[in-house]
Amino acid sequence: MSNTHHTEIPDQLWQQAQTLVQHGWAGNLQEIVTDALRRYLESHQAVLTETFIQEDVGWGLHGEE
């Protein structure tokens, strides 16, 4: 399953992405955006997990959300 989303991309990023596609480093812009989003989410997973744990501990110790 996939979703379609529309977004604005700064001109400089768009040009860099197009250059990667033109030189064969990526098949198309969709591959670049998907890979970039995946890498962002993976790199921030630890931060999200830590935040959730801290909230749970705070609630457990103090009954606060």
C-alpha cells in the first residue's frame, strides 16, 4: 500500500535530486524522497522511544501525563 502526497521542495534540493536522477544515482525522485524519509524516521526512532519512556516513567511515578 502507498499514499500520494503533495509537498513543496526548495529549488536547490529539487535541482540536486534531479542531478542524482540524471546521473543514474537514483531511478526517480520518488526513490529519493522515500529513502530520505525512511532514513529520517530511522535516525529519530531512538529519540521517540526515549520520549515515550520518559513520559511513561513520569506518569508511573507521579501520575502525570
